[in-house]
Amino acid sequence: MARRLVAVTAAAVVLGLAGCGSGSDSSSPSSGAAPSSSTTAADSSSAAPPASSGAVVTTPAATPPARADVTAWAEKVCAAAAPDITALGQGPQIDPSDMTKVKAGMVDYLAKVVTATGKLADKLGSLGTPPVPNGQEVVTRARAGLDQAKTSVQNARAQLDKVSVADPAAFQGAFTNITQELQKVPQLGDPLSVLRGANGDLDAALDAAPSCKSLGQSGSGQVVPTA
């Protein structure tokens, strides 16, 4: 699931606070030298494989279809999580020229992220365990990951709340540092990623469940400000 929530909002804030943009020259010098005919011929001959190399070509095994019972559980989870995840996409409307509003808007938004992340953890705990080996362990690990994310956002919010807007440069630096710290928390990059990687059947179910796919198509899921 590759999704974006406040990525654009936060990036716009950072760029707006900086008050400038940057660009890079993507042009690269070209030697313009044409290869000699002898070199071209040598390359052509060396590129052609021998008629019979004896190499064995293997075909990757096909991904097994998602199990219906596991997909039903994944659908239940994604459907329950959808309102909270989608709500996170409604980032604050911020005018980068007003530092006070920037701070208030982001502090308020981070509070909403804390609330939504806590709700996701609670919902995971109330929807039972997936019908896969170590299902309870999967849920326990997932809830712990969301709790960690919640704590990280709480700390970031408290840190941002203490920063003075009297010095725009200092405020911009603090905001950027907080954003970078949040980006180190993978659970915020995709809240439902906490369920992935432990079981192939569960991964396939998360890819197959309609509500999970809908979250991906709608662009919901990432709560970390990223550039």
C-alpha cells in the first residue's frame, strides 16, 4: 500500500516557510564521440549469446490466491479502519506566511493523528485474530506498532507546541526536524503495514480485500509528512 495523506500539506508548509524553491540542472554533458566501427562490431559480437549456453531459465512461482477466510478478516479490518485513515487525509489549510496559524494548524492536526492512531489500535484489538498461524501474535505486534506510532506523534506535537514563532528560521528548523523524526516511524508511513510481513496468506488477503484496495486507490494511508 503506497498512500499519501499530509505529505503535500507538510511539504508545502516547509517550502513556504523557507520562502524559496530549489531546482537542479538535470542536463549532463555529452561527449558526442561516435564509437569506431571496430568497437561497434566487437560489442555486437560479444553481446550475442552462444547458440547453446546450457543456462537454465527458471520461472518464479505464481503467488497463491488469497484465502477466503483470511480475506474476510482483512476486509473487516480495513472497513473498520477506513474512516480514521481517510479522515487523516483532511490536513489543515495552512497559510505559510502566518507562523502562528502554521503552528496552531499543525499542532491541532497532530492531535487528530494521535486520536486516529489510538482508535486504529483499539479496533484491531476488538476484531478478533486472523485465521493464520500465530494470529494473536500478529495482532499484538500490530497494536504495539500503532501504540509506538501514537507515542511518537504525541512527542512531536508536544515538541512543536513549545517552539516559539518569534524566530521564523528557528521555527522552520524545528518543524523540519520534527517531520524527519516522524518519517523514521514506519507505522506512520502506512498504518496497516503493521499487519504485513508475518504471514503470506495475510499479505495476500490485504491485497485482495475490497476495502483494503479501496484505501490504496483513494490515496489514504500515509500519515507522515514527507517531501
